[in-house]
Amino acid sequence: MSARIHLLSGLGDKGPAAIVVETNGKRLLLDAGGALHPGEPITWADGLDVDAILISHDHIDHIGGVAELPDTIPLYCTPLVANTLPKHRAWQPLPARGSLMVEGIKVTTGQAGHSLGGVWLHLDVDGGIFYSGDACFESRLFPFDTPPPARTALLDASYGNYDHPQESCVQAIRLQLDQPLVLPVPETGRALEMALWLSEEADHRQRPFAIDPIIRDNLAALLALPSDLRRPGLDSAISALLERQNASQPALQLVSDRNDTPDQWPNYQLLHTGYLTPERQTQLAAGEISWQRWNVHLRASHLVALADQLRATQVVPLFTPLTGHCLSEWRQRLGQRLRIHRTLEIQPHTATRPTAHLTV
């Protein structure tokens, strides 16, 4: 069964995710990303005609464009991700780990290691099409499941050729914890694992600590899931944190990134750990905020390892610039597998290959 992949958005820059897979007379939309920056138009959805929508996770650049599409299109996502859909939007459940048929196409899902309720997607189209959504091997809380083989891999390359391990990031943040500090974080993503880590650090340093109620609620939602949907050995730590009261005058605070401007926290240093909008970049240059990454995406060597594990013959690095030195680096890493065109063709074949396993 041949297929055509249309990369509507997310190729060549850090932009909204929107990919159409066309096969056997059906068109599936993988993610429906919204604008990362206020006021930016969502142009990929103009006149789009698809048979179903599959959402990998609930961050705005993957789900924020759902409102631009007709409500009559069947939409699939996990129940936790459905909480972020527009009010009254109908949806059908994706398994957190498993398979189902969507418009006659077998879709397999697995844990992506990035966020609460987030999954990768694998379409059983000749040879396999794998879409990582946003993914990470290094989460202390969210597991990453080994996917089936796939000839075509559409992979999260948000970090470009960056390849520093998580422990170096953690150590750099640790050095800043002796000052009054506020860390704004995505409330269903790194917030949950950082809450566990920061509570341990606060206890070690005997510093009062607080987390946003929404982060606490999401930790409770995670704890209510089957135990194999989180890293083992953490349930007691999560339970203890949920029972812990916020300090009345915290020195360390973990807050939703909806509350992320310096004037909201006049007596604290604001430390960002992820993507910076142009406004935040200006604040960073002016010394109004600080920044240190906490890894939540595939770093470069992990992206290549995943492509190898999939036995992919076509690899598309998504959500990253693909020009100049960056493109040269990806050519070195991926060789003839690299694809940077907005339309990919997949032709039927009958070759078989061994299955590899990736342990992370």
C-alpha cells in the first residue's frame, strides 16, 4: 500500500506540528498545532480536508490548531490529552499503549517520554510510518516505549544538534537554587518530574518550597494511571509530595508557564528551562530572566539512535532549522536517510528486516 506524506507545518523551523498521511484513499492528520507566538496565524489549516485527526499530546504547538478544523472530523487522543480540547469537542480514545483501527489503517501508540498522556504514533502503512510527536529518552518520570520498525521516521529534532546529557542540565540548575527562584514550566510536561526533583533539593537545602495547584492535580492524575505508565519506584515520592503542603513563604516555586513574566515575581529570579519566545529572548538579553535547559526532547544522538532502531530508510528531523551548518550536521548524522522535502512518497515493497530493540 503506497502512501504520501505532506509536511504542512513543522519542517525547517520550530513551528506548529501538522502532518497529513494519505494512503488507500484516506487522509489522516497527525497533530494540529497552534501558534507558538501570540498573534501568529495558523495557515496550514486553510481549506484542509482530512478523514481523521490524531493528536500526540496536549502542548499548544501540537493541539492548539484543533479549533481551526471542522468539529465533524473524527479526532483521536488519549483521555488526559482530551482535557485540553476545545469545550464540547467530540473525541475518541487513543490507547496510552496499544493499537486500534482508524479509517482502515492500523495505528499503534506508545509512551513518548515527554508529557502526561502523550504518545508516539505508528501507522501500519507499507514498511511503517513512525511519528514521534515530542519525545525524550531522559525523563525521570515518563517512560519511552520501544516502537515497531518503520521505513519512514518523522522525528522530534527540536534541539537541533544539541547533545548534552540531562545530568549536566540538572547540575547547572542545582547551582542556582540558593537564591529566591521561580521556575515556570509546562504544567503537563517537565513540571511533573521537576516537582519531584525540586522537592528533594528543597529538603536537602532546607528551603521552603511550593508548586502550583494545577501541577499538583496533574501529579495526582499521573498517579491514578496504571503503574507502567510512569517510571518504576516513584509512587511513594509522588504520594508524599501530594500530601505535602505548600510553604507560606516559599524560596523555591514551580509554577505554570502561564505565569511567566518578571513583573509577576518581583522578589524572585525567574528561571526558564525550555523554549523561549522572542519576548522571552529579549528579557533574557536584558538580564530580566535566566535560562537553563531541562531536557524534554530527543537530543541529536538519541534521534539517530531511534532512527537506527526503527531501521528507517527515510528520516525527517522536525521542529528544527534545516539550513546552513545545522543542515550539514544532519547530513553527517543521517546520510542518505535525511529527507527535507515537504512531500514524501512511500512505495510498496516486500523486503523484510530484523527487529531491533532500544532500551532507554
